[in-house]
Amino acid sequence: HVHVLRYVGDIRHPLAPSVSRFVDTLLERFDGDDVVVDLSEVDAIDSTNLGEIARIAVLLAEKNGKRACIVCPRSEICQVLHSMALDEVFDMVTEPLSPFDGEPIPTIAPSRELSLQTILAAHRRLMEMSDENRKKFAQVVELLEMELQASAKGTS
């Protein structure tokens, strides 16, 4: 079995909580299956979703010792993946997949706190990928932590 997570269009942080929940459910249900992240139709992708993609690699490796695969035929998107060190935890393929039918991920309307937690976790994950990422995202993580603390206190 191979599970394909196909991203389409302009991928921004509001999508991340839905993807996170979907991936958690998917990984709970299967054992030994492969995961492919297809970025063939992505126009742009933000750091929150890159962190969520990194999470997929970590979870799959923990679950069954496998490496997930990223399909990325667009050179500008591949450059972003390399700059975030995702090529170190994924097998990278530049040939697009054949078209197939699939089902959209069920979307959720996350609370502000869940959104902040997802964004923070994604950026922490990216920081773990490389020293360069640690430098890039240290301030972002610090600000997100402060915002989450303020939100928890009801002062935001």
C-alpha cells in the first residue's frame, strides 16, 4: 500500500491543522505502508506546511523505519525543500506522478490556540532539521511561544 498526500495550489498555514489530524489518523491505521508527498501541483508552500511535511518523515521513520518520498518536479519548490534540509529525511523524485483520483482531506476549523500550536510545532520541527534552520526560525519560534502564552492567559 502507498498513501499519497497531494498538495495543490498555494499552501498556507490554515491547512496545516487539517493535514496534521489526517496524518495522525492515517499513521494510526496502517502498518508498513509507504507515504508519498506529491508537490507536483504546488504553486507555493509556507514554512508551517514544510514543518508538517517534515513531521510526516519523522513519524513514518518512528512507525516503521521507512523513508517517505516527496515528488517535486518544480525546481523552485525543490530548492525550498533543499534549503530546509528536507532532502535529508525524504527520498526526492523529480518525475511527476501519473494522474489518479483521490479524496480531499477533511478540513477542520481550528481554534486560534490550535492554529498557534500547529504553527509553533511545525517551526520547531524545521529548526531540528539543520543548524541553518535553527538560526532562520529561532525568532519566529520565540514570538510564537510568547503569543501562545499570551493567548493562554487571555491577553492576546
